[in-house]
Amino acid sequence: MRMVDIIEKKRDNHALTKEEIEFFVKGYTQGDIPDYQASALMMAVYFNDMNDDEATHFTEAILHSGDIIDLSNIEGIKVDKHSTGGVGDKTTLVLGPLVASCGAKFAKLSGRGLGHTGGTLDKLESIENFNIALSNEQFINQVNALNIAVAGQTASLAPADKKLYALRDVSGTVPSIPLIAASIMSKKLASGADVIVLDVKIGDGAFMKTLDDARELSRIMVKIGKNFGKKVVAFITDMSEPLGYAVGNKLEVLEAIRTLQGNGPEDLERLSVEIGAQLVHLAELTPTLDEARDLIKEKIASLSASDTFKQLVEAQEGVYPDLNQFIQTQGVVAVNSQASGYVKHLNALDIGLSAMRLGAGRATKDDSIDHNVGIVLNKKVGDKVSEGEALAYIYTNKEDIANEIDTVHQAYEISESFVEKRSLIYEVVE
Ligand code: URA
């Protein structure tokens, strides 16, 4: 087989065979196929797409480039959740303990944040001593004992994806739906769960900008998962404004704990309950989705889920925080509204980038982060605001934050007339 023939075939808009796709992924991962040929193929896929069979074969080839985690020593149905990324998205911290307290086996491998999006590992590591580097044995034993473990993805999981993603990143080929689907699903399938719920975000702060694209990505990912014998459901949810109020690592942990205690923002609680209910129901712990919802709500009300979070922290060597002392910054600066009215738009991307520049996130993979800093919104879309009232608070360890104050101002659009709150969940794709 010759790589140039595969490139030409895709350039001319023909479907590639399983063998051709395997030849490419194997050859590229082993270093036999050069970057210039790989990027030519990625660009041909970007323009000419892949059909569902090609996307499935591509996923399979990436999946088999590394280890597949064997969770068979965990008793019961294993569940996992993946978000395509967003600003203030701390759902995993809430729904993990929620579903674990309902009896589901939440075996989660998470990643770090990059750019304007946060990562679950960074949030957990903002808790003193929290250990995300569990061995396979520790991971499995902890899920058996506690129903939940959250660890870092190792380099041996879908290594072809790392190489391909880095190439796509510099060749303008990240936003191809089948390539995104294969990238996400190869890692999810390698993580070994039986049930996967996907949260596909749309809006300023997300990869997908339109409902049609989010639908197509969801459809392909659900199809790929089913082709591998998994139960997969995708939620399409809003990321045009941040989720909840807090953006930044410790601030988000605090908000997640409050949500588990029944005092969290409505949108975060609702999304966690809905995704959690799907996981609990698909794990066959309740006969209906409604009963799963009720069970989850009861675990919040009884503080059972909040206890599970504390047990998770302690099992992974963390020091459960004193919530009143947890956030330590040199300053908290209010950004006050310059007009009265209703919040019409709140740009998640601007808020995410501003939090990143304050130190809460990374511009490049090797940057270090400040776990304490970030932004806490005081107003969200649909809220009434008076001139001089705080739109948001900036938690900072930097002296000069004039640029960030400006950015937060610009992220808000205030209208004189009444504005409806945004829908949170657009669709569920099964
Ligand atoms: N997230 C991934 O893991 N891969 C992509 O290609 C895009 C988003």
C-alpha cells in the first residue's frame, strides 16, 4: 500500500477501507509516514469527510494504538461521562459522586485544561495532596470499594490520538466532525466503561458553534459507541455562557461541593441531575429514567453524594478543604455594570480566556497554573442588573488586572428590555 494513493483517494472523495485507515494510523504512529503526508490526508478528510464506517475504522485504529483499560475486575456496569469542553464546566465533580452514591461504578480518566477550557484533573489537584496518579490496581480497588475513582489519562492510552491531534492543531484540521468523533471516542473506548454519556457543548465557549454540527457530532459518536457494543447517549447543551457561576479551579471545586449539598447554581444542578440520571438508568440501577432522577435528588437532599465526594478526596490522599478558608487570593475585585437592564449575552470564551490570563488556565501545555484565582459571575443571561451593581468578581493574585476588568465588561451585553434565560439542554441523542 502507498500513502500517496490513500491521500489521492480521499482527495477525490472516495471512502477509505479499514485496511487503508489502519495502514495510515499505524504507519503515522510508528513514524513511517511523514507529517506532510499525514496533514495532506487530514486536510482531504476535512474537506471530503468520512462516512460512519470510515469514522468507526479510524476510531478503532486509534484505540488499538495503545492500551485498553481492562475494568472487568470491577463488579457491575461501569459508567463514564465526557464533555467536549467548556468554561466553568465542573459537572464531573458533581455527577461522579452523585451516581456513585446511587450505586453506579464511576471509573473516570480525566484530562487537564488548555486554553479557555478547564480540566477536571486541575480542579481536583487544587485540593491539597489530591493524587491523580493511581495505578490500575488502585483505580480498580477504589471503584470496587467506593464506586468512584478519578485518575489522569496515561500516555499509553490512544497514543495515536496525541500525535494526530498535535498535527491537526497546526494544520488547521481540528474542526472536522469525524476526526473529532474518532479522537474522543477512541479515548473513551480505551477507558473501558460499558456506558458512556457525552455532553456536546455548543456556543462561543465550545468547539461546536451550531446545533446542526453538534447534532452530527453526537450522532456519529453515538453510532461509533454502539458499533463497539457500548450504551451511549449524547446531550447537546449550551456553552454560550459559562456553566454555573465559578470559573477557576478552587472556585469550581467549591461550587461543586455546594451543589452536592443542594446549594448550587440551578443550571449546574440540573445538568448534573439529567446526565447523572441517564448514567444511573443505563447502568440498570432503576427501571425508569424518572426513578433515576428521583434517586439522584434524594442523594443530594440526604447529603449522601456530598459524603461520597469527601470519601473520594480522602481515598485519593487529599485533604478535604475547610470551605471558608479554601480560596486564598490577594484580592477580589468587583466588575460593576455601567448600565441598568438585563443581561442579554455573556461570552463564555471571553470569560474563559480572561480566567486563563489571570492564571487559572494554561495558554500552552507546559504553563503552570494558580489554583486560587478565577472569576465568579454575579449575573448571567436573563438577570436584571442595576448600574453600579457587580456583574462579576475577579479573584486575583496579580496587581495589574485592568485588561481583565475590560474583558469581563466586554463579555457582558446589557439590554434595556427583558431577556429570557437561555435553554440549557437542547437535545438528547440516543
Ligand atoms: N476533544 C478531543 O479529545 N479531540 C478533538 O479532536 C476535539 C476535542
